[in-house]
Amino acid sequence: MARKFSLLTPALLKEAKLEYAKLKEGKIAKKLLAIMACSEHSAQEVCNILKVSPFSIYKWIQKFSEEGVEGLRETRGGNYPQKISDEQWEEIKRIVISGKDFSGKEVNWTLKKLKQAIESKYGVSHCIESIRRNLNKKGVVLRRPRPKHYQSNPAKQESFKKNERRIGEM
């Protein structure tokens, strides 16, 4: 039978059970369950069930004993500060919805045009995908305008639209 971890004390086990009851995050809950399972089963059995290495479980126990639940949170990636504040994103959302640029001029917004406007207004370079993602978070999706033929006659199009006579009424 495999040896039990010496870091896992009854007090630590009790704390893990209390934290697990309050928790809503799946990855951390899995780690806490692994810590609690090590009190009743060997580390190798827990590793085989969860498909992780014994080193991972040892590290989870060590992190939990040192830092509590915060030690079990993932700390990789996504820690870059925002280049544009939430207020600025709200202003960008407002101009996109209104169809006007920062100076009030009419614009059919595309992501490339929006990227250029953001660079000129705020002096910050954003990739197009990042702009699209941030606008989606704010509930805005850029739509493409209907294509217009270069030889189309706007006057004839308007007269056609205003013609209320229907084909069946003739």
C-alpha cells in the first residue's frame, strides 16, 4: 500500500471540506476532492482515478496548506492589464451604435476602420480580434452594409421603393 502524504493533517482535511462546500469553481473543486480523497485512499489510487500525476496531488496539498483555496487557483495567462478602460469601451460602443465617428461624421464601421479610429483617438494598438471580442462582451456585433453596385442609380432605387402599387393590384 502506498504511503499517505504527511502534509495532510486532520485540521487541513476539515478546512478543505469547509471550503469545498462554499466553492462553485469546478477545477478547484476537483483539487479539493483529490485532497480529501487522499485521507481515505492511497495517492496512487487517487491519481489513477483523476488521471493526474502524484506530483500534482502533492503540489495541490502543499499549495492548499500554505495559501488555502487561493493557492489552488490557476495563475497562468490572462494577467495583462487592459489597454483601454471600460469607460473608453463604452464610448466606442456608443459611436459604433450611432454610426458616427468621434468627431460626429457618418461612418459605416468595419473592424479595420474601428482599429484605426481607436489608434488615433487613444494612441493604443489593438488587434482586430481583440476589438471584436470586446465589442461582443458589450453586446455589439458589427454588421456589413448591403453591397451597392457601382453603376446603380439611387434615384431609380428610391422611386422603386416609393412605388406602392403591387403587382397583384394591376
